[in-house]
Amino acid sequence: MEDLMQGLVTVLAGPNLLWCFVGVVMGTLVGVLPGLGPVGAMSLLLPVTFNMDTTSALILLAGIYYGSMYGGSTTSILVNVPGEAASVITCLDGNQMAKKGKAGPALSIAAIGSFVAGTVGVVLIMLMAPALARAALKFGPPEYFGIALLGLLLLTRLTGKQVIKSYIMMFFGIALATVGMDPIGGMERFTFGSQTLVQGLDFIPVIMGLYGIAEVLSSTEDIFKPLEVLKVKFRELLPSKQDFKDSAGPIVRGTISGFLIGLIPGPANIISTFISYGMEKKLSKHPEKFGTGAIEGVAGPETANNAASCGALVPLLSLGVPFSPLPAVLLGAFMLHNVIPGPTLIQDHPELFWGLIASMYIGNVMLLVLNLPLVGLFARVASIPGKYLMPLVIVFCFIGAFSVRNSIFDLGVLVLFGFLGYFFRKYGYDPTPLALGMVLGPMLEDSFRQSAVLFRGDLTGFFSRPLSGVMMGIAFLLILWPLGKLLINYFRNNNEVAS
């Protein structure tokens, strides 16, 4: 509690409280606006934080991270268009409630469930992250290599629809991370004689291209398409006693299941909503109501995605390994400010860790106060035509990419990866494994080379240590399983043709 009080002092001092407010408002708007998504928005804002105080920068980005989970429900309920992927399932019952004149209770329960999940999630982060960090202090390079490899393989399998395509993107991302000078031997790699490439590829222009420019190019197909927004009055927001009664169980179950799912590698905030919806439908005495306007179908998933976003921060802060795309962007922000999250974060930067935790307490209160009275305004934001919004995104991308190193070369990287991101989406290649590979690539390489020195070149040493051995075994199974399935299908098809 002493540390938390010190964190509250950090947030309330200077501009940190303002940045917390700005972050949650921007997060809500990002959640409301269909298309851009929190990963894209945080990527666009990374350059803005370059000259900010480290604590302020992370408070701002964290506000966008968990704030976007609130905003996504607004457009799902009022427009039937999910502001971000974690709110897709909310469309099923949320919009049906709105059409029946119950948009107010749906929005209120979504906001209350999100607040409960966010608050409980922050308490659990506060309790779990330090304990896990103390355990992680016993880890060596082999364990970190195992964690990075296993996390990367699991995330790659879960974020892409086709495993082979996802692996291709992952290896491409790892290759991009090795461009530049070898940090140990000093040799140039993949520079092709270019002095600019000796410094390596900056993460920010790459990710802004993949998510920002590519999103603009993808959205041009629907840029002039108008959206119909259902209206809701402030006096209609109050749920009935029955609404509260029906929502209490889903909110509790969504909080617990969402947080636990957040601890597992994968896009937890998306997976948790589907699991929560399925669980509520199975537990309901009237499952036939789901899809026709059941408030349980809004309360459970909206609570679960907020709880999962909190759970996903535990491995990032305690181990330094992001288990989903959004924490991977946050890791990029840490690295941009020369802070390495992991077991020593709480010890080396206590004001940063506890300031971030305290800001999430305050930010959740801000979101609850903001989201209910201003729901009508946020809903109208969703109807802004893309022809006005997307040019602003392009301008912001160019300014952001240039501002990091003041390099024209980075603008070329931005445009190149913008077009690559567009074609990746067109041909079914999810860019997330590429971004994850680029973020985790340096950690993977450094821990592998340190382990090789530790084991004097004997790579069987990875299997001689219990934790790294288990993780390496699972990693090999993950790699071999899809190849085994391909071989089984190949021989089965050949046998059918022969017969």
C-alpha cells in the first residue's frame, strides 16, 4: 500500500494526471472509431512520446490501451459496427437491445462491467506482477530464450488463420530485427552497403506503415459509406433492477475468466469475449434469448475484454515478454525510452511501475465518469466520414515516422511497409506475427547467444535445465505439429488417389 500511495503521488504530481486523462479520452475515441484499432493508434503515437518523460509517456499509452476497450462497445451497440476486434461479439446482443429501445442499459452495463473488470484487474496486477518478477530473477539466458521462443510460436499460431503464413510473417519480422550491426561481433548484417541500414530498421516507421498506412489503403473501399447511428438520451441510461440482477453473474465470471485468459499467450482480449459469451449462453436458463437482445451477452464479453487487457500486462511487466499484440507495442514504448520491463523493473524503476498501476486506478474512474454522460458525443464521432479522417491519419504517420530520427529514409520505410501491410491483408497474411517477431527478435537472439556461450556451444544444455527444457519441448511440438499434419494429409490424399 505504501508503494501504491507513492504511485498515486507520482500520478497526481505535474502533468501525469493530464496525460492519464488524455490517454483514456483518446483510447475511448479509438475504440469508437471503426477501423483504426488500439494497436494502430498506439503505433501512431509512439513518436509523440519520444521527448516526453518516461512515466508520462507510458501513462498516456496505457490509457489508450485500456480506454479503447471501453469505447468499442459504443459503436457495437449504437451502430452495429465494432470499433475494435474485441467488441465484435457485443454487436450480437448490444445492437438488438438498441433496436428495442434499450441502448441506455446496454451502454451502462458495458461501462460498469468494464470498470469492475479494470479495477479488479489492476489489483491483481499489483499482487501478481511483483511475485512473478521475484521468481523471474532466478531465470537465466536459457529460460529467457525459452520464454521468448514459446511466446512467439504461441502468438503466431493464435494470431493468424493459416499457420504457414503466420510463420512466414514471424521469420520475416525476426529477419528485420537483425538488420544493422551485430551487437556482439560488430559485423554488418543485411545492410547491402547502406550506411543508413547500419543503424537498423526503426520499429516505429515499420509498425506505423503496417497498421496506419495499410489501414488507410484498406478503408478506401468503404471511405464514402455512411453509418446510421441510433440515438440515446442521458435519462435513458439507467438500467433497471432486473438488468443489474441479470448482469451481476456475467460481470463476476467475465472478470475472473478474462484476467486468467490474459495470462496466456494470444490475442486475449478477443478470445476472452468469445469464451465469455459461450459460457454465459451455456449457463443461461434461457439460451434462446442470446442474439435477440440478452443483456448477459453484453455484460460478460465487455467485462472479459477489459479484464484480459489487465491480465496481459502481468507477463509484460514481470517477465518483459508481451503475450499479445497490444503489450508488444507497449514494450516498444518501454524500449524507446531505454527502460527494459522484466524482473528488475520494480526494483530499478519503482516510481514508473507504481505510477503506471496508480494511473490505471484513476483512469478507470475517469472512463466510467466520461463514458456515460458523453456517450451521445462519442457515438456521433463514429459517423465522421473516412474521407476526412483518413488523410489526417496519413499526415500523422509521416510526421511521426520522420520525428524519431529526422530521417527521409524512415519515410521510405513507412511507405514501403504501408503498401506491404495492405497487400498482406489482401492475401490473408496477418501483420501481427511480423510486428511480434521484430519486437522479440533482439531478445531471442541475445538470450540464444548468451546461452551458447554459457553452454560452450553445446545446445543440448537448453534441455538440461528443467524450465527451459519444458519450454523448448513444447516449442518443438508447436513447430512439428503443423508439419506432421501436412504430411499426414499428403499421404492420406495420395492413398485415396491410388485406391
